[in-house]
Amino acid sequence: MLMPVLISAIAHDWVKVNHGYAEDTFKAALFQFKIYENPSVSEHMQVKQQELMMMAMQQNPMMGMGMGGGMGGAAMPPGGMPF
């Protein structure tokens, strides 16, 4: 369950570095425009999260064992990213 939080933190850092928006401003915009209620955005985020998990598991195969032997613990919670 830590992976969604880490991905969220990386995303916020990327937005700050590349666009200059503070995390609070970025999060407020996500909620104001209800971006994670869009089914295609939610699906895209889940696919990207799984891709990141696969990359992480290639770097550290033991990581998958800590999540019950698979990616089940890394699934995005209903409704999108938990920010």
C-alpha cells in the first residue's frame, strides 16, 4: 500500500520541478477539476502504476514477495490516487 503514496510523491515532485506548482496547488486543481473521476484517467494511472511496479520488481525481485508474491498490494484504491 506504500506504492501509491510513493508514486504520488514522485508525481508532485515532477510537477513542482517542471511546472513550478506547489503540491497543495496541484492537489487542489486535481480535486477541483475532478480529474480522477474520469474513467480513462483512472485506467491510465492504474496501467502506469503497474508498469512502475514491474520496473521496481525487476530492480529488486524480493519486493514482490513483501506484497503477497504479486502486485495485489499495489493496486490503486477506488477513486484514484490517495492524495
